[in-house]
Amino acid sequence: MTGGFVKSGFVHYWTARITGKPVQYDHEVRAAVKRIDSTLLVTGILPADALIDEAQTTTRFTLLHIGSFGMMAGLLAGIGIYGVLSSAVRQRTAEIGIRIALGAKKRQILELVLNEGFRLMLIGLSTGLAGSFVLTRLMSAILVGTKPTDPLTFGWKLRPLGQAIRM
């Protein structure tokens, strides 16, 4: 197996199956290549794992940054949800007090607060899911082993946001 443009004379790498450590075969490989074509230069002998790691460096770096930004976005979304809900409850403190004074039960007050919270959550959730479906389509080229609209991934991302609402 070779990499690069063989007919042009420009080859990035050749693959050889060996047993043991590649360093043991350094001299033999260089001698064999020199016998075939003395103008070729062997710059190094690496195991396939090192070559694969080198090939995946850019993708790994990109995914690390996307994951970091995603974590920060999730954290900011959770803080934002908590802030909006606590602000909404604080604004209605007087109303809640009056309802309690007029005989409202704890269940009715809880329903009042949760209904508003769920309404805000559904608005944010629908907007966020629509945006994420669009963005994952754009990022589908760098997703390996998963579909852009993987339900498990979306479900696990919504879990911490739901916990922020419960606070």
C-alpha cells in the first residue's frame, strides 16, 4: 500500500508488514529501498499507529475545540435558563403572596410557576433544536461513527438543561 501519487514519483509513505519493533528493520528497509531506486529518500520508519495518529491530528484538534465550545454553550444555556426562571418567579413574588393569602394551595402555586417555566423551555427548546439540526448538517463531514441527528446525542445534551429547570 502506498500513499501519494505513485506515477508522479511522489509517494508519502510505503507500508510493510513486519513483526517486532520498526527500529529493528531500519537498516534493512533503507537498503531495500536503495536497491530499488537510489534516488528515493527514506525519512523515517514509523509504526502504522503513529501514522494514523498523525493523520487524525487535525480532526482530533477540531473535535476537541468543538466539544469545548459545546460544553461552554451548554453551561451558559443552563445558567441562562436558571436566571430566566428565577427572574420570572421573583417578578411574580407579590402575585404569589396574594394568591397564597387568598387561599391558593401549594399545588396551584407550583403549577403557576412550572407552566410559565415550561412555556419558556418549549420556546427555547424548539429554537435550539431547530438550530442544532441545521448546524449538525453543516458539520456532518467531521462526524465519525454517528449520524448528524443522532437521538441519543440530542437526548444527553438536553438532560443537563432539564436539570437546570428543576433547580
